Amino acid sequence: MLRRFTGSDIDSCVDLFVSTFSQPPWNEEWDRHTVYLRLDQIIRTPQSLGVVIDGPGIRGFALGFSEPWHEGTHFYLKEMCIRHDHQRQGLGTQLMDFLTEELRERNTKRIYLLTAKGHISESFYSKIGFYTSPKMILMARRIDSNPDQDTASD
């Protein structure tokens, strides 16, 4: 069942996030507390919106927030996660379709997101209609390292 995220979903989403992103191809080491803080911050942001795939248990979620822009409201998708053993079954597409309809009802003009270049997630988002923006780039600046250190690998 696709539905809007509620505050009582956060613990299940935290567990799902930690479990999913600890596995290949991500192999990331997230601790539960940090993920809780991250997801809680997203849902507490003004104009936040989350959607989940429920039953049995949370099998996927997407969270983000809307921002005003000169050409209309944009939605920044901050996190999306599908349970590892349910990936490649169309659930991510269903989740994004549901989110898109929720945003269409809010008169949102665009959805933005960040994802790893050349990663399986880039392929997924391209498949469902996202494109690499010719107008925007991601730039980064390290503040916790030697300024002479090579940062091109971020």
C-alpha cells in the first residue's frame, strides 16, 4: 500500500535505511542514531513530504521538501530507499509515481535530487524520467582536510 509518511514511520524507515545501505553496491556504514537525526531533520523541514510503501512493514520510502523558486515550487528529494530484497521489482517506480502525483496536487514544477554518478541509482532515475540538468552542477568544498589534498574524487 502506498501512502504518505507519518511520524510513527520514522523508526521503521531508520532500520530500513541502515539495512539497505550497508549492503552492496553501497556498503556504507551508517549508525542508527545518525540516520534517525538525518531523517528526522528532513521531515521537520517546512514543506516536507514523505511517502512509503507499507505492508507488511515498510518496504520503501521517499522523503524530501518543497522550496519556492521563481518559476514555481521545486521538490528536493533527499532520501529514497527500497528494501534490499525488494529492489528491481518495480516498487521504486511505484513509489516515485505516487510521490509525483502527490507533488502534482501541490502544483510542484520539478523534482531535484543528488545521486552518485555512474551508479545503479543514476540508471534507475534516468529510466523513470530524470535527466542530468544542463543548467546545474554539484560543487563541493572539503573543510575537514588539508587544502592541498586532491578533492576531485568526491
